[in-house]
Amino acid sequence: MVYVVALSEDQLDRIDMELRLKQVFTKTVAAASLPRDPRPQITLLVRRPSAADQASPLVWLGVVRQPRGEKVAAVDSRVTVDLLRECPVPVSMHSVGEQLPLPVRNALSAASRREVTILDDTVSEALLTALSQQHEKLRLLLEFLGEAATPERLDPLGRPEDASWQEQLEAARLALATGGIPPARLAAWRRPVGRDEPVLAGLIAEPYEPSLIDHDMHHFFDGDDVFQSMGPPYEGNSLGSSFRCDIRVFEHLGRRIEIANVNATDVETRLGTDMIYYHEATRSFVLVQYKRLPQEARERWIRVDKRLMSQLDRLERVAALSRPAGLPHEWRLGPDPCFVKLAYWPLTETIDPGPAPGMYLPVPYVRLLLNDEATRGPNGGRRLGYPQVDRYLTNTEFTALIKNGLVGTVGTTIEQLAALGAQRAEEDKMSVVLAVERATDPLRETVKERHKRNHSQGYDKTLANRLLRQRRATPPIPGQQTFPEF
């Protein structure tokens, strides 16, 4: 099935910048009109025909990943269209309909005049086929959205590689959310061929984004990305044959996140996942080590064992890389750049593009908790989780601290980041997701600009308008993709 949302020209103009900023569109519809089929569906946003123009152009494409929507009233549901992408070429739905059989043409004509229509399978298949034949760029975008609409399901209880990929995918989502990039960009994913490969090896690249850089660790630094400076420490090293690093580049509103996903051990010997987030302008990183909580709500705690105590020791050595603040912008709330995230994935996991629920605990706070009676179990052992911890940071609170530069190391270099990433991957037997945030040229982001971005209402809209004007003023290079970068 295909969803068709028809809006007037005025409606589209009013929400245009919001769509570019968030790449998400929500619409309240009658719950009775929604399908029973829970499978995600491709969605088309078209301009409603007017007396002067019957073309009904296709404006945006996206995916409804929860077709039943979210109940907002007794008879209404809110449907969310995400992975919203601007149509890359001019397409008239009226002209497309003229090429289709009469029943399909009539259904499409009726859909272009109603706010929300759900086409049946026969009409949907004919329409998607006709749209794919309009232009190669549109075909590629529809293929990508089709992959995102049918995501791969993970089985973390039955397959250890799926549990590891689930953690790595969560770390990448957290990195994007922290950098202000929609985490739904990771939606189109398929299980990698090798069970020991990084999760980014299975990511399906969007047709207009920078391509996936996919090499082994001995020569992946040849590109001109920020990770090339990680190269020298590894010359002549003795990394195992399973060492693998995949790099993915994401850009949105003048910000750039480069993510390197590193696996240096096979999945059976892997002890968990780290996310290391580095902000280039302030030379500061935060490390998050993941620990899995049981999926059952009443048992969301873990036993504290020798492995966890050893991992805390190692995290404290990482914290020693930081130096005292010497300038105002280097001040932090505390000297604690390393956190443990106790995360869980519900048994009835939905296709939520954001970070997994859980609690963030600074390492010194964990030490205090483990010396407190609150964490003592009935047999004298220690437990850590929701029943034992009264105060913790949520996803929203934690990402806000990083965005504002209030937590993290001081004065750490990209070379130190490289060395730390390799050491965590190989010696500490962790899957590592290294994320580097920086502004894209020509918008070099200062500390002041970062603060304005996080606190000034309308800042992103101003920046988006500026970038849109720049893009429209620059003639396209022959043969180059011209998809929007919002």
C-alpha cells in the first residue's frame, strides 16, 4: 500500500522549512481509515490540483513506519512520515496517471483531491512502477525508501551478532541525535554478510549522500576525511585479521558527523559496545560504554561482577587523558568524560529511530553507588539498575549536556581519539563507534555559534535558508546528483 497526502500550495509553503529542518511530517487522520496491515508504507506528498493547474506535482516522498499511527483522540490517530525527501525531479501526478489503466487513474485522481488516501496493493504497485520509470534519480530514491520501509528485524536473544549490532546501531543513533541529525538516516539497513562485521557494513546509503568508505584498518585512512589522521599510530601494528572499520558521513544544516564503526574481535569474544563522541571545535570527547539490561520491566538490573569492575578501572584510565580547564569555554560541570549506559530494548520493540531507553551514569557516580547499601543484593552481591538507582540522566538530558559542551574531556587531540578507539576495539574487546562532529565549510562553527545553535529560537531556520540560497545560487555540475542535503 501507498499513502498519498494531498496539501494545498499554501499549506506546503507554510511547512516547507519545517520539513527541510526535521525531515518529518505528521498528520492527524481518522483512525478508522488506517489499514490493519502493520507494515511500513511509502508515502507521497503531492500538491492538490487547483483550477489553474491540474498537474498535482509530487513534492516530497517518505515512509510511514507505524501505519496505525499514535492515538490522539477517541477516533483520531497521528500518522508520522519520516525519512522525508524532496522529489529530485519534476513529476506531475496527473501526467503519470494518464499512462495508467483507467481504474488506477481514477483512484489516483481521487487521492490527489483528498487530504489522506491509502491506495490498495494493485493501485500502489502500478503507481510505484510508473514513478520509477519517470527518472533514474526517482527510481533510486524509491528503492531506498522501499528498503527503509521493510527494515531488518534483529534477534538479540537468539543471535549474539544481532545483540552486538543492536548496541552498535544504538550508539550510532545516539551520535546522530547528539549532533542534531535525524537518527532515521540509519533506517535502511540489512544484516551484514559476515557476523563479525560492524553494523555500518549493512547500512544502505542514500542515493545523494557521500558514499560509504569501506576498508580494513590498514588502509582506510587514504581518504580526505577527518579519520585520516588516525593512520600513523597503526603502522606496523599487529591487529587481527577480523579487524574491520566502516565509515559513514552524515551532513545536515551545516553540520557534519563522521562515524567510524570498528570491530577488532569476533563476536563471541566481544565484551560490549562503546560510543566515543568527539567535538572537533572544542577538542573534547565523551565515552559511553553500554551494558544491557534485561528486557523484562520488573528485572531491569544487572549483577556487578569482576568484568564490570575491570571495565570501570579502564574507563578511569581513559578519563586521565583530559587536562584541567585553562579557558572559559573549556570549563565542564565535572571531570567525568566516561559514562556507563544501562540500556534496554523492549520485547515489543517498535521501529523507533531514536536512542534506546536507559540510564546514563558517570563512572565516579557508579563507584559511589557500588559502595552504598542501595545496591547490595540479598546474598551480599551488588546489583545496578532501575530499582537501585534513584537519579540518572535520560537520553534528552545527556545529549543536551554534550551539545552544550558541559561534559567531556579538555584538550584531547584527534590522534588521542584514534589511539583510544583502537585500544578499546582490540585490547578491551569492544565494538567501537567513533563519531566526530564538525561544521561543514564555509560555516566553521565556533563555541559561540554552537551555543547560539542550541539556544536561539529560529537559528536552524536562518541557517537552512542561508544554505538553501547558496545551493540554488550554485550551478550544478553536469552529471552530479542534485538531491537536497537537508
